[in-house]
Amino acid sequence: MAIERFHIHIADEVLDDLKYRLHHTRWPDTLDNPGWERGTELSYLKSLVTYWKDHYDWRKHESELNSMSQFICHMDGMDVHYVHERGKGTNPLPLILTHGWPDSYLRYHKVIPLLTDPASYGGDPEDAFDVIVPSLPGFGFSSRPKYPGVNNSRVAEMWAALMTEQLGYSKFAAAGGDMGSGVTRYLAANYPEVLYGIHLTDIGIIRDLLAATDLTQLSEEELHYRDNASAWIAQEGGYMSIQSTRPQTLAYGLSDSPAGVAGWLLEKFRSWSDCNGDLEQKFSKDELITHIMMYWVTNTIGSAAHMYYENTHSLPPLSRIEVPTGLALFQADVLLPPEEWAKRNLNITRWTKLPRGGHFTALEEPELFAEDIRAFFRPYRTT
């Protein structure tokens, strides 16, 4: 294993090809004024594609992304891309942040300075972190896996090796959301000895509550969750069914159409965020397009979908987590977990309900997210 510095530079040929495809998008028909009920709204996507091809400047954003310290670590036949920013306090706590889908490592770009240099944002310099933000295998600038079995548990094994063997931290903090929550929980279950604690913004779909047959054993809150989750999966879970069963079939169309990738991702940013139906209330056009570009310029929309397949078909069961766990629930996130279930299955030492924000917590409400991270890990800085 070896570490190399990494600098983003997308070839002109890739950008020229993208512009050609955007100019020659073949649009589908739709009903008159269907809104977003049947998926990404045609008029909105057309307007975004027009902005993308005529006004969006990738080189500007590429330069901004390159202001972060980025590296590639060669591990187990794969290249893992990650950001590593050092904290500016006297004794920064190492913290690994894991993203999910449909975002990327950019989920955390707004909170990195808040966590590495809290004093510059009105905080306590003693709350500083060394922040490590990897790209999941098959996402962005990390390699696409060439063998099966790269699931949340396998990624947790890679992250433990990255933090201890490669970066030299004997003990560290971990946090994540969406798929990153799963990776973080497997880190806690399988490598508790190297963790101070874990911080989560969700715990995913709780399958054992959905599969329960003796409903008399469930609390009222758990029964409510079960009903809500079943309804949500029926209405919103089509993407998950496809990506966990036939990701390769999906990949052919999306890998060939940037407008298709945008349509596939934007619907989730809208429906899972605290934007009141208006995407640009929370995200600028440039911000949305840069997230889409993470999939397009690296051609990873297909390999990212394969992670769902692996987590459905090869993921081992997860035991109760004894590592101290903080759970920050943002009020507009999807499927907020029942407190009783969470406390039975995780060692919850901080349970916070935050007044704003949705699924993309660190992007939507970076200050709230950063403050909850600081508060949760503060007691562990003296251990």
C-alpha cells in the first residue's frame, strides 16, 4: 500500500464530449404540468441542462476542489481517494466522515473548515479535528471494484486500515450518513478498539422492524415507523429496488446520458432535503451540477449503483454496537428511527433532534451538523 497526492484534472476531451451530449439531449414526452409526482420535472431539468451547457464552469469548480488536500491510497487492488485536512487546534481529534448516495465526498466540503478550524468560525480551538473524507469504492475518484463483496462491512475494514496502518492514528472518531451510516456502524461493530465513538445522522431502513411478525412486541413508535417505512418504500423505493437487483442494466442508459444522470439524482436531492419542494432553496445550480459531475466525469454512476447490490446480497448481519454513539436527527430527513429501537441496538449517549435540515445534513445545515459533531466528541478528547 502506498499514498500519493491527488490533483483533479479532467481531460478537455471529456468536457467537450459532455457539452456535445448536453446540446444533443433527446427529451421524453410528458403529461401537461405533471410537476414532480412522476419523477424529475421536465421543465426544471431542461432549464438546468441549459444552464449546465451555457454557463456552468467546471474548471472554476475543479480549481476550488483542488484547494483541499487530496490523496490516493492503494489498498487491496483499489485506489481510494480521500481528503485529509489537518486541524488547527493544539490536539486535533482524527475524524473520518463517510458519505452515501446520491452524493459524494462533497457532502462534507462545507463542514471541513468548521471542523478543522473552529476558532475562525467563533468556536473553541480545542474542538478542532483532523478531517479525513474518503470517496467510497466505485464513487468519484476512487477505483471501481473489480470483484464482488465490496459492501459496507468491507469498506469499514478498508477505512480501519486507512486510518491506523496508513495515516498512523491509533484511535479515531467516525461519522456518516446514508450509506456512510452503515459503513460507520460496521466500523464500530468490527473495530471498536480503534474508535472513540461514532456519530450518525440516520440509521437507514430498519429491516428487522419491517420483517417483524409478532407486532405485540413492538412499541407504538415502532409500529408507526413500520407503517411509514412500508409506505415510503412503496412510493420512493423504486431506485433502491433497481440498484439492488439490476444495477448493470441501469448503468447502460445513465452512463450514456448526462441529462439522465441529472434526472436520476436530482429527484432524490429534492425529495430527501428540507427544501419545501424548491431544490434551489437549499442548493445552487452550480452545487447540484458539481455533484452530478462527480458521477459523470468519472463514469461511476453504474459502479456506485452496484454498492446497493452488494449491500443487499453480501452484507453480513450487524451486531449490537457498544461504542458510544451520537445520533443527530434532522427534522426533514426520511424515516427517522424509533428511539426505543435505536437504544436497544446502539449505545446511544447523545440523542439530538435538530430543527432544520434533511437527509443531506452537512450540505444543508453545515453549522448545525458541525456543532453537534463537536459537542458529541468533546468528552472523548480527554480519554
